[in-house]
Amino acid sequence: MTDFRDDGPVPVRDGDTQRRVRRSPLLHTAPIVLLAVLTAVLGWEIVRANMSAAARTQWPWRLQLLDMEPLGSLLAVAAGAVLARAQYARTVRPSLGWRADWTTGQLHGGAPEWRVGLLNGGSHTAVIEDYACRVVLRGGPPGAGGAWTDVQGAAAALTAAGLTAGEDFQLVQMGNFPLVPAGGGYDTATVGAFSRRFVDEVEALYLRVRVTDAVGDSHERIMDALKGARSAAYRRPAT
């Protein structure tokens, strides 16, 4: 099975893994740039200090950017800021996961449904930045799949395929709301519920979740909402 991203096909085993897609320019790039500039200034001052007194009277060696003592202090502060930011980013990094099970309650008629929920296993809250879906119908040509779209677009594609909202599927609209830490439990935010007919007629329903953490970094995970629904190791309900 293949997960089709915007930049081409990617194996699902690589897609169902959280990855960092963007770092905060202000809180990540700026300290590193400052550290690089101060390191370059330090190199200049070291070379200049090893020149003869006569050479230091000539241009460009006569140019003194900073005294060594304040330069060393600034360099230590910048290096500490970069290391502290990296450590804090690891601490607040979200851990996106999902949980699914056959249950009832979301679809009309009380029929068995494959309910999928999203959770944040990290220690800090993350805010949903982007949420997209991609529908792959069963029986299509190899490598065929719809484009990434929002929940309304996915629902329209499923309806056009003959499936009925409320009876065969329920998709939850995801806005820019916070995913609070699960706190060691399994509480999830429901993203959808799918009937047995849906599981039989839809090859895959990919969900792309992108969140922003406390330091402004963006993390993304692409999940197949139907993964496990047809597993031989999991007994599907008979009715």
C-alpha cells in the first residue's frame, strides 16, 4: 500500500511516523545565527591578536570589533541559549498518536463502527495547525488516490462513491484547537467513525495532522484511519 503525498508516493511505513516539518525562525534560527556571527567575530579577534603591532596599524587588521572579555561572555550566553532551546524543544515536543476500535454510538442505527481517535502523548499542549484528508477507494488503478483536501472535500468524495454520511461514516471537522496531553491515559479526540461497508469499499483514508508546539516548531503525522480494521488478528463484529 502506498501513501501519496504532494511530492509523490511514499511508503506507508514511512508516512505513519511523526516528523518535524518546520522550526520556528525566531526561536531556533535567530540564536544559531547569533552564535555563528559571534564565533566569526571571535575568530577574527584571535587572528588579529596574533598579528604584530605594526600589522594591526594597517587596514583591515586595525578593525577591532569587540574586546575579548565581553565577546567571550556574549558567546557563552549565545551557546547557552542554543543548547537550552534545544533541550526545551525536546521537553515540549508533542507525541502524536491514534487509537481505533470497533464500537457503537456514532453512526445511525447503532451498527458496529470503526472509531478512530487522535491523542497527544507528550507532556505539553500542542495546537492543531493543519488537518487534511486523502481518500483512496478500493478497486481503483494501482497508485490512484485523491488529492489532499479538507473534511468537506473528503466527505464529498465519499458521498460521490455511494457512501452515506451518518450511516457509513462520520468525519469530524478539526479546527485550530489545542491537543492537551493524554496524561498517561488513552483519552482521544474522535476524528471519525466508519461502518463495515466503508471498511470494505474504501482502501485507505489518510489523515494528515500538523501541530505547533510551545516553542513554535511544527510536527506532522500521516495516519491511515483504516489501518487494523481489516486485520486478521482483530476479530470484526459479526453484526
